[in-house]
Amino acid sequence: MAEIIQINSNTWRVEDGMVRFFILEGTEKSLVIDTGMNTPDALDIAKSVTSKKIELLNTHADRDHISGNAAFDTIYLSPAEAENYKHAGGNECFIPVKEGDTIDLGERPLKIYDIPGHTPGSIAILDINNRVLIAGDSVQDGNIFMFGQFRNISEYIPSMEKLLTFRDKYDEVYPSHGSFPVNPDIIPKLIEGAKEIQSGRAEGKEIDLFGNKVTLYKFEYAGFFGELK
Ligand SMILES: [Zn+2]
């Protein structure tokens, strides 16, 4: 059973134990950011906290972020995520969003940044007035999936470096997994860890993850699941 937790007067997080998603309300409309893994009722959950018109944006299209998508009329997603979305079983039409776009909920502009790496069409959302960055799975203190189809650690590194170029615009990061919230100071550490993995310097151990043999690189601040060495 999903738990709804109010963050501030117009923001909520929904926790189902494995993954979380967000509900943001503006003066004109509300936006659900992702729809979880076991929450096909994500739209109804959102309706229980906001009476505004509700739209959906996906940070990316992995299965644990789209379980409630089918109920929404308006879905924003990066066009670079189309193939991953199909692969994950999603077949809804979506409105493409890309770097530089702004979705305004009414006195609450949200700026979109492309941050490919975890998936090709991963995006980050800057909630400008609240000084919050919502970055999906890419910035978190849990284990970041970087193995298999659609993952690219060489793209992940510059994406994280991009987030640092406007570091003065946000004070907190809202992640989809792990602790909530996380301090943006984790971003340079994630860059360092990813560079160690990329260069072969990082120590990993082989583990079994849902039947896949992968390498877990565990750092003090977070982990990465990578390809088997
Ligand atoms: Zn996820």
C-alpha cells in the first residue's frame, strides 16, 4: 500500500517501499512525476491530494516508474526514451519534452534538463521557486542501475557534470530511490565513482540481481550496478 507524505504546502511524495514518485501542485494545474512500480492507481492517489487538473511527466521509462501511466491523458516524456518506454511495456502517446523546455504549473515553472546515462531519455526537473532538483534514478544514495540495454556510463558522467553547472539553483535533490532528500554534494561523488568504474579502477563484486549476473560497485555514498567484468 502506497504511503502519501506531504513535503510542503504544494508538494507530496508517494512511497511504495521500492520507489517513490512526486505530486507537484501549481496555481493552474498539478503534475505527477512518475507513477511507481505497483501503483496503477497513481492518478487516483494524486486526486486525493489535489483538485487541480493533473498531468504526468516521467523522469524516464523504466518499469518501476510507469505502472500508473495508462490512466493519464497528458504524459510528458523525452523522445529519446521512446524505445525504452516500449521495451518496458508502455504504449501511451506522449508529449515530447527536452532540454530548455519549461512546464509551468501556474506560478511554479519547472525547467527540463536532459541527463542521459541511466537511460537515453532520462531527464531532471528543476523546480525553480522551491530550489529543488528532481533527478529520477540518476542522483541517489541507493544503487544506480548501469548495466544492460539502454545504460551508458560515458553519457552519465557529462550529464552529472551538467547538473553541477547550475548547482547554485537548488538546495536539495529529490530521488526516486534511497534516502529522501539527498544533498546535492553527492553529485561530485557520483561523478568520481562513475569515472572509477569507467576507467576500470573501481573494485566491484559479482552478484546475482533478478537472475542477472552483474557487478556491484559499492561506495560510501552510493552504489552502481555495472556490467560483469
Ligand atoms: Zn528506478
